[in-house]
Amino acid sequence: MKKSVLTALSLMFYTLDVSAQTPCGAAIDKVIEPLMAQWQVPGIAVAISVNGKPQFCNYGVASKESRQPVSEQTLFEIGSLSKTFTATLASYAQGAGKLHFADPARRYLPELKGSAFDQVTLLNLATHTAGTPLFVPDAVTDTPALMAWYKAWQPPATPGSTRVYSNLGIGMLGMITGHALDTSFTAAIEQQMLPALGLRHSYVNVPPQAMQDYAQGYNKTNQPVRVTPGPLDAESYGLKSSSADLIRYLEINMGQHLKDGAWRKAVDNTHVGYVQAGEFTQALMWEYYPLPVDEKTLLAGNDSARLMKGVPARAVATPQAPAAAWYNKTGSTNGFSTYAVFIPSQQTALILLANKWFPNDARVKAAWEILHASPGQ
């Protein structure tokens, strides 16, 4: 009989002996080294936390030119994992009474009065159910052009009826949240949220003193690239972070480090599921799958082709966080790949960071294999 996820995770606890002198070995090498070879990835950082004890497994180089090795302090562009930070900041603002997810978006952007955003709520923006497309149009290069685009936009379906992955949706939520907190979005993230969570090596704008840690990204043709600034980049895909900071972030999402207070509540509230969308439930940017879950289901739910097409959305009758679930989020820029997993009921989390883009399914498979490694491998 095939082992359940819970059984497999108990095996994982045995394999990843946190007391071992060499925490990363053959079981993880067998996953990462072929992955790097297949996709020609220069460097990968893996961090795994079990019961509050993180381990760091580093492979390759942060730059093919400098040959600087990857470490847990190497900064990677985390792409759309940034969206979970935006959602957490918005959750914090709601807890402070600065905004309310049930409100229409145009309440906070008066220039959009009379537009489709009279009917789009902040919760729609936070759950990819507004209907806005994934990418900011090429012609939109500044805030006035962005607001004109929003004003003219018409939803292809009733808001709330379809889950369509969207930078324009979460980007608007980030804009609104910054205004609600009487600052810019970037300032709210860098000066309020990151310090409050104890993330001391994460940035929207990497400062000069940290540039030596910023990995060089590589695109599909192995050309060096880094993210290009543009409208809504900070809000939807703009964070740069390390495996050390991100495994702490996932530990916080499992109830560790922050024991109470406004930020604890803000993080916890992002786990509440609001929309059933295909294989998973959409929380506030996090996606979750109730346990037990199999690899096939995770691959289907993280299929990048479906990001563009969208899937029917069904509102959850009683929004709540599940008792036991696999939470995940992918992230990409043209030169970087990210996959984050946390399982609160098992106090287990994994972050995978790479300085080259490669497909979501390869990331999911790698994480699945690492988290289901058997003793003796």
C-alpha cells in the first residue's frame, strides 16, 4: 500500500537528522544535482525546517562570472512569493482598521469611481478573483497610465466567479495598502513588515552594502538578467531574499517566533481559505491542499498554463484555516525560480531558490522528493 503523506513525513524526520554533522547529503543531492544539470542552473539554495530546526543545503554558484558559491545569505529574486508578503501587509492593515477586505477597491482609489472597481472588492484582489490579467500591459509605464488602464478595464466575467492569476490585482491591493498605512508600499514592507518579522536580509531595493550577496540570474538562453523595475513590480514580484530569511518566514507562518500581537494575527489570517479553485483552496495569496495530498494533485494545481487561462472559483461557505494542509507558492522572474512549502500540522517547511528560471512542475517534483526521502538514501 502506498504510504500516506503523514507517514512519509515521519520518514523525512528520520532522514533529516538535525543533529547530524552534515545536514545535507545523498538524499537531497540525488534530487538537486540532476535538476541543476537538466536545466543548467548555476546555483540553488534549499532550506528545510523540521520542528523549528532549520538546515541549509547550498549548491553551485551565485554567479557564473564571479564563481561566488551559493550560501544561505545569497539574495535571490523570489518573484511571486512576494505576493504573500503583500497579502500579509494588507492583513496587518485590516487588523489596524486601515482597510477592509469586504470594501470595493474604488473606495480607496476615488479616481476609479464609476469603473468596474465599484464591484471588485479587496478580497477579490487578494484571492485572484477580480478577473484582471496577469501582466501589466507593455504600454503602461507609469502610474497615470496604470490608473487610466484600470479606469477603462472591463472584467471578462463577474468578479469572484473565476480565479485568474494576476499581478494587476495583487498590485492594486499593494498600492491601496501603502496608501492606507500613510506611506509607500515599499516603505511599509522595508521599514515596517520586514523588521517586525525579523527578516534582516530581505529587500525590495537591494542596498549597496548587500549587493555582494545578490545572485546573478540567468534566463532560458543562459543570458545574465535581473528583474526590470516597472509598475507594480514591488507589490507583485519585487522582493529579494535569502534562504535564511525565507525559512524563518515559513516558520513564522507555522506559528513560530511571533507568539502574539498584530503581526501574528496578520500572518495567521493569510491562511484562511476563501475560494475553491480546481485542486486547491485559495487563501490570501497562499494556496493550500488538505492532507493527505499526492504529487499528481500538486502538479496539476501548480500548472503554469492554468495561470493564464484561469479556473472557475467557488466561494468557501465558511472561510477558515484547515486543520492539516500543504501550503505552497511558486515564484518566478526571468532569471530566478522559487518554490515555498509549509505544513503547519507537521511543523515542516521547505524553500527552494534558484538563479535560473525552470518550470513549476520541476520545482514541485523536487520538493516532493526531498520531503519524501526515505531512510538510508
